[in-house]
Amino acid sequence: MPDDERCQQFADYLLHNYVQTTSRFQPEIWACFTKDNRTTNACENFHSHLSRMFYSPSPNIFVFMENLRLIETEASLQRKNSKPCKYLRKQEKLKSEKREEAQKDYLDGEIEKNM
């Protein structure tokens, strides 16, 4: 890390607010340690879809609201019609098992934090 007071202040800020066990936003809130889907592809896909719905950076409020209504209706239908995935691909299953094993080792104290 650069020898700069501002960098040190920022690092301290991150530790005090996001990393330490006494922090305001503890890692359990924001870290994806136990999440299976660890990418932002769904968010990026939604943003792309939303951007394509408008033809100007500042659309008419009625057009904007109608498009939001369409998105909500589509999402609601998808939730109602979706079935939980029972089967994972073999590669995804192996990754998930390996991640769970590493999590167990970490929680049991067999793997230490690098701090």
C-alpha cells in the first residue's frame, strides 16, 4: 500500500465499517461467502434490458412508468411459473461442494484469515 495518509485513512474506514466483527456493516451482510451465484450477470442483464426500453436518457414519465409496470408484470409471471432447479450440472455441483468444504474448514478454524 502506498505510504500516504489518505490511503491509510481509507483502509481504516473499510476495516471499521465493513470488515471487523464490530463493524457497522459486517461481512455477513454483504459478502457472498455462502452464495451459490457469485456474479453480477443478472444485474447487468437487467440493466441492459432496462436501457433498451428507453430511447432517450430522460424519457417521458408516463413511458417510464409503463415500462416499469411491464417489467414488474413480467417478473411476477416468471416467479409464478418458475420451478426450483432440482439438478445442478456436475461441474457446478463439484464447485459447490468444494466451496462448502472450504467454508466448513474456515469456520472450524482450519483455515486462517489473512489479516
